[in-house]
Amino acid sequence: MSKSDDFILETRGLTKEFKGFTAVSEVDLRIRRHTIHALIGPNGAGKTTVFNLLTKFLIPTRGSIAFNGRDITNAKPAEISRMGVVRSFQISAVFPHMTARENVRVALQRKLGTSFHFWRSEKTLHKLNDRADELLGMVGLERFCDAMVGDLPYGRKRALEIATTLALEPEMMLLDEPTQGMGREDVELITQLIRKVSKNRTILMVEHNLGVVSTLCDQITVLQRGAVLTEGTYAEVSADPRVKEAYMGKAA
Amino acid sequence: MSDVIENHDIGGQHVSEHIEELRIQDLHAFYGESHALHGIDMKVYQGELVTLLGRNGSGRTTTLRSIMGLIGHRTGSIMLKGEEVIHATPHSIAHLGVGYCPEERGIFSRLSVEENLMLPPRVADGGMSVEELYEMFPNLAERRRSQGTRLSGGEQQMLAMARILRTGANILLLDEITEGLAPVIVDKLGEVLLELKTRGYTVVLVEQNFRFAAPLADRHFVMDHGKIVATIKADELESKQHIFDQYLSV
Amino acid sequence: EISDGVVKIGLLTDMSGTYSDVAGPGTITAAEMAIEEFGGTVAGAPIELVSADHQNKADISANKARQWGDTEKVDAFAELVTTSVAMAVFEVAKQQNKIALVSGAASSPLTNDACIPTGLHWTYNTRALGVGTGSAVVAEGGDSWFFLTADYAFGEALQGDVSKVVEAAGGKVLGSVKHPFPASDFSSFMLQAQASGAKVIGLANAGGDTINAIKAAKEFGIVEAGQKIAGLLVFLSDVHALGLDTAQGLQMTVSFYWDMNDETREWSKRFFEKTGKMPTGIQAGTYSAVRHYLKAIEATGSDDTDTVLAKMREMPVEDMFANGGVLRTDGRMVHDMYLAEVKSPADSSGPWDYLKIVRTIPGEEAFGPLSESTCPTK
Amino acid sequence: MLTDLLGFPPQVLFGQLLLGLINGAFYAVLSLGLAVIFGLLNIVNFAHGALYMLGAFATLGLTQYLGIGYWGALIFAPLIVGAIGVGLERVLLRRLSGIDHLYGLLLTFGLALVIEGTFVKLFGASGIPYPTPEALQGGVNLGFMFLPFYRGWVVVASLAVCVATWYLFERTKIGAYLRAGTENPRLLQAFGVNVPLLTTLAYGYGVALAAFAGVLAAPITQVNPLMGSNLIIVVFAVVVIGGMGSIMGAVVTGLSMGVIEGLTKVFWPEASSTVIFVVMAIVLVLRPAGLFGKPA
Amino acid sequence: MNKFLGYLIVLAIALAAPLFIYPVFLMKLLCFALFASAFNLILGYGGLLSFGHAAFFGGAAYISGHALKVWGLPTELGILVGALSAGVLGLAIGTLAIRRQGIYFAMITLAMAQMAYFVFISSPFTGGENGLQGVPRGMALGMIDLTNDRSMYYFVLAICLAGFLLIARAVHSPFGQVLSAIRDNEDRARSLGYDIERYKLLAFVLSATLAGLAGATKTVVFQLASLTDAHWHMSGEVVLMTLLGGLGTIAGPAVGAGIIVTLQNYLASGPLAAWVPVVLGVIFVACVLSFRRGVVGELREFLRRSF
Ligand SMILES: Nc1ncnc2c1ncn2[C@@H]1O[C@H](COP(=O)(O)OP(=O)(O)OP(=O)(O)O)[C@@H](O)[C@H]1O
Ligand SMILES: Nc1ncnc2c1ncn2[C@@H]1O[C@H](COP(=O)(O)OP(=O)(O)OP(=O)(O)O)[C@@H](O)[C@H]1O
Ligand SMILES: [Mg+2]
Ligand SMILES: [Mg+2]
């Protein structure tokens, strides 16, 4: 257990200002290895912005970010992803004109190091098929390996997206509202999936569905107006009157 | 399974004088070659709040878009306030007093928050004033000068809703308006909808969040595969639980 | 002995561009008139004329000529206005050993460095223009020049030839500006010319470009301010387009004018009936070249290139265009040129009565002696 | 730098600057029309040059066949060409709504070929002269150069049109509709705005602006079927520098590119036709959305 | 197997064609087919509309023309030099343009190509408006005389086949997979750790090099290089060929090029000569309005639907 005691991701004084408007201010976030960590808070609290800072889609105005003890404040998005931090998008992000297997293979093939080889045959990628199918099986898409992804229903696309993300064998996954826009049954599916993949992995997610948060998350950080309001387990956090007032309302 | 509801079936007290605001008959809609709606029949009365429930892809959004005239190819009949609009253009439909809040929010990135708010032309009297709206959604007031799409996801959702409340439209087609909103704001929206109902607004609500929709709605239409498979009145929720289980869960 | 049983002439010209008025469809009519004179057959074989629009582009011309020669049994190429076109077709004619009758292009290099054994340069060249207009203008005191030059081989050749004449006569060339081909707005170039302070602004361009340049000069009051415009290659059709009001007093060197003698008047009248326009030198020259080519075939009974070429050189060119013209071994057809001046509206009796011939420039003076030619195969 | 400047007589410098400004006025009006069209239809209107040419031909036709002179043509030619634009939009461009914007560029490219090709066939490529209107003949000596009245008029008329357009599109509600309509026309229509009409009128207006420039150009450049074919590329560059769809950007950039081109003609004449593209490359590296464009 | 047979038949036709058809015309057709296929690599498979490909086609034409005529390089080497310099030019233009998408990308490439055009028009080595004329065809492998049209044809056929094969391979390679992923969803590809700019740039440079190969070969065939090759109309024409044949299909661009070149050739000698641009324009409009998949694309769709 000693291994899971350390922090995989730490931010210090993380701040982002947009033209005089401070969206994130002085956030110190510490995410423990192999936990599911949720970021919640009112609309406009800065959750997505924090995400974008962590994945380098935005450059912080101030502050630092460390991943596995390494400073990644100035890294590029692709670099972060190669280091093992992968995000999923608020909307589903797949390659619609490719089959499900090809979708996953695109993620797998980077490791072969032949991605610039335009003179090599595609067949050299076939050796990745088994691994791709295995990943698809993990998210319940074994029947859809050869289906064009554009035609899949929404919930399946999200599942595929997670399979693709898993292909990168990320140490850490960032999920922005993974259940958004989903019906009840899909929410169930994704919740289970997240639990399944969280083994030996760290997950940071933004989620407004408190049901999902309460069943999945080990640790919760509440943001408000760009700053950390409080932190703790679901029970702790939901008992906090400030959180109730600013965020949960009657739901808590 | 009764698709067509006769007048005497209506139980809701809020329904004023049983004026038909919206009547849809045998509506079919197509995306290119794919057939999305397979003959929808429904009626909504003035002052009523109804929901469209169903799984992802069951055709709820398509129904709203069809009413708005946003689906290129559709057949059947859609009567709005007594007018046939199946062949009408979206802008003339809007001017019958219909407000539409799309699933994808549709905030314009090239307009500021305030411009977004002011954009839709007034289609009837009695819309809310900008002050009222800013009071309801303080986030928007704070960010009024910033670019529309720079808002957070939830703020955009607020803007999309506020935008049509300004226009005076009294038939509201609302698609997943609680999506991405913090629970406190969802509570507030619920209050707003109740208030609108008392003012005689007619609301068609597409919702995933059944907990939100249940206490507000007079009736629920359950959709599956492009059809309405069940109609459930507010007071039948418990007795017809099996229908929800059949069509809404796994 | 006529190859393939037909004498076929391929005429390449600018059908719709800058040079379509000075050459263009009129050259086809002129060539047809020459063919008509033979009754459509020569040495027992029918004469055929094919034509194409080269859009003033070298590549189109070369491709067309090559295809004509390879697949359509064309025996000779005619007209070839604009130097770049003529040079491109020369390349093909050399490979295919076919005669190229140049009547449109003007550059003197065509019978000097760029010459080919089978390339014949008929109507005029830039040297003759320099000798004619250049020396006339210098003689009147225009001894400092600034050139507006079309940015391709022809413009360069014209500027070069005129500069030589100007400098030889003791004048000075102060500078030049190259303008794109074709250009529509000359105002900026005119301002540069004006700023140079030269007494004479020489227009080393042709057709539509010359017309536009002259108009810009008028608009910006260049002439009122005391500078003189010298159009170095002006055609009758240009004068017609400009109107006598604008063009009066302009000096120009021409190879042909319709109103010189009965013969020219009679031919030009027939040409006018067909086209509604009086012929330019290029058009008359096309007639003369095609006619002479056919005469040689008639005389030898063969369309073999070398045989015909020898005969063409042997016979003097005798028609309404050239009086005792001589075809030299460098390809130059030497004939008299004329210095003309545009009449004032008062002097003109009506449309097309535009020019007054001031001086006849003997062929030898206009084109120089053969010894001057740098053609390696002369 | 100053000594460099002094190396050139002021006549050259100011003269070319002024001419540059006049050319800039054409760039401004043309790029304004493009910006309007791009702003609402999201179409890069490759046919703009051809429609500009149609404006000039309409002027010529009105004068030759209907006896309507220059001043009448100034009103009627844009109307006629605008009506043609309305027709093109209704019949052709409309069918592209909802598909990749690049198809709009390709369609209008084809249209340009058709229109220009037809006119070359009918009228030749060499151009037909159009006289300067009586009232504007002659000019005034500014000391450093002789300014023909007509060229002065071109600048004044263009600026007036630009300002009026800017006001219409940036200071009225129409402006907001236009910007919103670019992004999501269907939704705007669902709000009750007659987007199809707005689109048609915007295209008609943009095209009418092109025709207006064509009328202004007729006495200067002659009426030539290909007069717009190379100009259009330069105007594209102007629009890109200014920021696609930005009205202000189009006008300011149009004028300043004219001036920069004029300056280049003094210092390095050969580069004058390239300088705009160089500026464009630099701007795009430093400010990818253009000088006045908002980043996407 | 079926496919293999198809290829054999096409090859047989290509080998026999010069016995029946004017070889120079066939060579022109091949060069443009290669040009369009190269262009398709960036538009059809990379999703980027370049409106400046004439710069590569024309640039290579000039440089290989110069290399052959002035430096006297052997034919193969001259063509190679032309193609490679188009690649270098592609690298320069691509580096600037690749960061932008859609219409911006089109406009930037157009502008850059326009700059290249002005360089060509004003450099002495290109001959400006006159063009670079009299390029020698030389010998293939130092022994086959290329002034003979037939031998020249087989030489060109070999070059173009090599080009086509390379393109087909690139499309179905690990690189091609990433490229189509990028075309489908750029952000996602980036989040998977791909440096998408570099992939697009490589595709652009490849496309430019092969377009250059086509231009250089054409110079040798016609023995001249001219501004027409570098003019923006040429950039438009290659878009038309690709669109007409079928975007993103292997055979489409070649078919499109075949149709356009044949049409131009046929029209140019008939009474419709002056209408060539109009006809091309009409095809353009028709394609965009009702034929967006192109000949090959529509055919494939038709076969898919009816079988
Ligand atoms: N690019 C930007 N420019 C200016 N302001 C921005 C930008 N992005 C976000 N903001 C502002 O920063 C604040 C935080 O936004 P963020 O998207 O992080 O919120 P959030 O916590 O994800 O909210 P939600 O739950 O609604 O998605 C918001 O008020 C938003 O308007
Ligand atoms: N633009 C489109 N093109 C083609 N098919 C579409 C399109 N939009 C929706 N569909 C299809 O139409 C059917 C109904 O979709 P609709 O969006 O109405 O469902 P919904 O019930 O609103 O679900 P959701 O929860 O996803 O919003 C689905 O099968 C969907 O795949
Ligand atoms: Mg968010
Ligand atoms: Mg013969």
C-alpha cells in the first residue's frame, strides 16, 4: 500500500487568468495514485479550465504542475499524452470514418514507432489486432469490431473512446463529464466501465451527476470561483453547508 | 397503448380550457435516407408541461427539431395554435410564438454573451426583461461582455435558456436543459418552469434527468425507435412504473 | 510530289487577347484570301488551312504545332504573333523540319540568335521599327528617352533595338520600366516615366498595351507637361481604337498601309468587305507570306520543305505587300518600310483615313545588311 | 531611412502613394464585398472578380444600348449585377448550405471560369474603352503630381460606400444576425430570423459592391473580361490579412495594402505585385486570424 | 484476385496504348494523372485543400528544365532534381500553412503559390513570359533515345507508375492510418499523442514532391516549361480533376485527369476551342452541385447500393 500513498499529480498555486478574469486561482491539487478523484463545483467554477491546464490545452498564468514528481508545466499536449496522461472529451471523440478496431489501433500503433513510415504496408499493423480486440472486449464492444464508428449509438461511442484511451495504457485518465447527455442505462454502463478500468490507474473526473460521484469517487475536490472550497470524501463534502449552498442544493 | 388522447383524458388542473397548442399526427422524419420518426401522434394543450422520455437515439430531439421545421424531410401534420406548419419555414414557425432551446446549446461564438441574449427577435409580448434574466442567472451578468463560447459548459446552458425566455415565446421546446448544470441551478430551473406554467406557457421538455422532470410534468410521452410507445399522466407514475422499466432502463 | 496529297497550313494566332485586333481573326481571312487566289488547289492538291488560338502562350503554341505536325499532316506554320510563340514554334519546326512563316512576331532575334533554317520572318522587325520611328523622333530633338517595356522577349528586343538607334544618333536612354504583359493600368508606370524627366517616353509594347499606355499618358497630362510619347509599334487598328483626337501627330513605322496604291486599295477593300476592318501590316503580311509559299509549291510541284524553301528564296516576293521583296538566308524577308504620321481629325476624310506616309525606308536600311545578322545558319 | 527617402524625388514618392491609395480604394470595396459574403455565407467568393467585371460590362452596356450614362450606371449596374447575384445564390449557392465551405469556393471558382470564359468569347480579351464622365475630366495639379479628378472621385466614392457598409453591418442588429448566421444559420432561423432572405440579400449586396467597384474601374482600366481574374487573388490576400469576414479589417487593410504596394513601387518596383503576399505570410505567422479577425 | 486481374488489364492497356493513340497526348495524360493523384494525397486523404499546387508542378518544371538544359544533367537526374526541389518548396510552404485549416489553408497556399509565381515570372532563368524552351529530352539510362516518342512514352509510364504505386502505398500504410485519423478528428488524434502538424506536413511534402515529379516529367515530354504550369488556374484545374474523378479514391484523380485532358484536347481542335474554360467551369459547377463523390466515387456508391 505504500506505493499508492504518494501523489501522482500535484499542482501548486495553479492560476489562469483570461483578460483580467481569473478562472482558476491558486489551486493546490494533490491526486493520490490509484484513486478516483472528482472535481465538482458550480458552473463556471473553473473545472474544465483546470482540466485544460493539466492537459496543456491551456497555458497557466502562474503556478506549477508536477506529474510523478516531474515538472510538466511547460510540456506540450502530445508530450503529456505520451507520458501517460490522457484525457477524454466532454463530447465523444472518435474517428467516425474508421472501424472500431482501427480506432483502437490508431492509439496502439504509436508505440510501434512506424507512424511516419509511408512506404510500409498497412499489414504491418495487423499484429495489433489481437490487442485491439481485447480492449474492445473490455468495454463490451466485441460485436462491433468491424463496424463503422460513425454509425454507433452515442453510448457505444463513449465506450469506444475509453477503449482507445486505454490503449495508450495511461497511468492517469482525465474524464470531463463522462456521463453527460446519457440515458440512465448508458450512465450505468459507463460507471461500471470506469470502475473496471480504474484498477491500477488514477482517474480524475469532472461530473455533475452526484449519483455517479458518490458511487465511484474516493476523493472529491470542490471548486468555487476558481478556488478550492473544500476537499474530502463524498460524505465529508456533502455534509459541508457551504457546498450544499453553492452547489448541491436539495440534492445533497 | 393509446397514442391519441381525447380531450376528456386530460387531468391536469393547469390546463386552461383545453386549448390545443400543438397537435402532431402521423409525423415521419428522415435524415437523408435514414428514417428517424415513424409516425408520431401527440397533442399538447395550453399551459401544459409534457416531457418526452426515451433512450438515447429514440427520436426525442428529432421530434422537437421537426416541430421547429429544422428537419429537411418530414411528412404528416403538425398543427401549432391551429395552423398547419408541416411545410412552414423555421422562421415563420418561430413567429407563432415558439421558442427552441437546442440540445447542443447553440451559443454563437462571434457574439458576446449579451449579444447572444439579445439576438432572437421578439415573437410575442410578455417576455422576461434582461434584468430579470440576469437576476435569475447571475453568472451571465458577470460575464456579459465575454465571447459567447468562452463561457463554461453550464453557463452556456443558462444562456441558451435565458435567450428564449426573452422573446415572449409561449410554446417552449426545451432539449436537455439541465445537462451539465450544477444541482442548485437545476433546482432553480425547476422553479422557473413551474412559474412559466402558471403564466400559461406550454412546454415540451426533453429530459434525461427524470428526477427533475417528474414533479413538473403533467404528462410523459415515452418514445422508442421513433415512436411514442406510451403516454403516462402525472398521477399514473407509480402504477405505470413497469413502462419506464421497459423503455428507459437496461 | 505533295506529301499526303494535301498542302496544309497551320495558322496560330491570338484570337481573343491583346493582339487579337492587330493579328487575330483578320490573319485567317488574309491567309484564306491568298488560298482563294490559287482556287483552293496547288500543284493538283487541295490547300487546307487549320487555325488555332494560342492565347499568347508559348506552351499552347508548341503543343499545338507539335500535334499538327505529328498527327495532322500540317506542312507549314503561319502567322505566330508574339515572339514567345514564334520561338516556341521555331523549336518544333526545327525538329520537324517544317517551314514557319512568321508575320506577327516582331523581335529581330528571330533572324539572329534565335534563327532556324526554316523560319521566315516576313512583315517587319524591331530593328526596322527602331530605324523608322526611333531615328525620326531623335531627329526632331527627342534625345533623352525612357522606356515602358512589355516584360517579355519582344519588349526587350524592341527596347534594345531602339536604344541602339537613339544612342547612335547621339541621344541618351535615361531608364526603363518593365510592365507585366498584358497590363491594364499604366498610371504608375507613367508617373515613373514622368519622374525620369526624359523628353521622350518610348512604348516598347504593342496592341492593347500601347493603347492603354497612351490613354494613361493623356489622363495624367503627360503630354501637356511637355513630354512626348513615342509608340514604337503602333498599328492601324490601334489608331482606330484610340481615335484621331488622341492619336493625332503620332509617328509610327509601318510595313503596310491600305491607302498607298491601287493594288493595296483593291486588296484592302476586299479584306474590308470580309471583316469590316482595314488590314494591319500583320494581316497583309500573312497574306503575302502564305501566297509566296504557295507560289513556290506551284513552281516546284512539291511541298518538300527544302525544295520549297529554295524556291521561295529564288523568287522575288512580288505582291501588293512587298515590291521586289527578297528572302535572305537568315530568314529575313527584306522589303521597304514606311514612316507614317497620324492625321489630325481635320485632315482625315473619314473612318480608316488615318495615316500620311512621310518617308519610305528602303529595305536594306530598315533591316540592315545580311552581314549584320548573327544567325549561325545564314 | 530618411536619407533613403530623400533619395527619391517627392514627385515619385507622393505620386505612387496617392496611386496606391486609389488602388487601395478598389481593394477596399472589393474585399469588403468578399468579407460580407464570407461573413454570412461562409463562402470564399471566387466569382467576385468575374462579378466585378460584370459591373464594368453592365456600365458599358447601359451606356451603349440604353443611353444611360456613367452616373446612372453607378446606380443601375450594381442593381443589375446584384440581381444576378441574387439569382446565383438562389439557384446555385443555396444548394451548398450545410456542406463543407470549401465546396462554395470550388463552385464559385467554376462560376468565374464560366462567366469570364463567356465574356472572352463574346468580347475578346483585349478590352473595350469606356470614357471618363464629362464632369470628371481633367484634373488638378497637386504640385507633386497631376491628379485626374476621376481618380480623386474613386477614392471619395469608395470610402463613402465602405463607411456606410461598416455602419450597416457593425452598428445595427443586422450585423449581429449576420455574424450569428455564419455560425449556425438553422438555429438563427429557428429564432425567427428569415435567414434565407438574409443570405440572399447579403450575397446580392456583396456582389453589388463588386459591381460598384467595376463601374468605378471602367474608365480607368477599360472594360475587359479578364479585369477581375488576377485582381481577385490580391483581394483574397487583403481579406485574409484583414481577417476573414471582418468588415473593418477589409476596409483598413484594403487601403493600406494599396499604399504599401505604392511604396514598394518606389523602392523595389519588381516586388510590388508580390509584396501583399509577403505581408500576408507574415501576418498569418504572427496573427493567424488576421489583423482584425477574432481567433476561432 | 479479381483486383489483380483488373490491374493487369489496365497495365496491358497502358502498354499497348501508344500503338493506337498519339503518344505525346498519352504522356500529357499520364503526367496530369500523377499530378492529380499527388494532389489527392493532401486533399482526399489529408483533408486539406491546397490551392497552390501549381507552384510545385511549375516549380519542378522550371528547375528540371534548367537542370537539363543549362547544367546538362542526365534526364533521370534532372527530373529527380525537379521533384526534390518541389519537395523542398513544399516543406517551406507547408511549414507556414499547415497550422491553419479549411479556407485559411486554401488561401495561404494560394498566396504562397502566387509568390512563387512572381518569382518565376521575374527570374531570368525561367524566361519569364517566354517560357523555358528547348529542353533536351536526352537519353534514358544513358542509352535509350528519348527523342523517339514511343520510348519517351514508356519512360514516362514507368515514372508515373512508380508515382502511383508510392501514393497507393502511402495511403495504406501506418502513416496513412494516422493521416485518416487526423482528417476524421484532429483534436482526438492530438490527444492520442500524435504531433499532427508533423504528419500533415509530411503528407504535404510528399504530395508536393510527387506533383513536382509530374511537372518535371511533363517538361521533358514537351521540352518546355512555362508560366501556365505555375499559374493559379493550374491549381484550380488539378482540384477539378481530383473532384471530378473522386476525392479520396485511388483511381479517381487519374480518371478525372484523363477526362479533363481528353476534353481539353478534343475541344481545342474543334469549333468549341474558345469555350474550353467555360466547359471546364460548367463541369466544376456540376461536380460541386450534384456529383460531389466524383466519377469513381459515384460508381463505387452505385455498385455498393445495387449489389
Ligand atoms: N477562454 C476563455 N476566455 C475567457 N473566459 C473563459 C475562458 N474559458 C473559460 N472562461 C471562464 O472561466 C470560468 C470557468 O470556466 P470553466 O469552463 O472552467 O467552468 P466549469 O467549472 O467547467 O463549469 P461547468 O460546470 O459549467 O462546465 C467561466 O466563468 C468561464 O466563463
Ligand atoms: N443529423 C443526423 N443525421 C442522421 N441521423 C441522425 C441525425 N441526428 C439524429 N439521427 C438519428 O436519428 C435517431 C433519433 O435521434 P435523436 O437525436 O432524435 O434522438 P434523441 O432521442 O434525442 O437522443 P439523444 O439522447 O442522443 O439526444 C437516432 O437513431 C440518430 O442516430
Ligand atoms: Mg465545464
Ligand atoms: Mg502534305
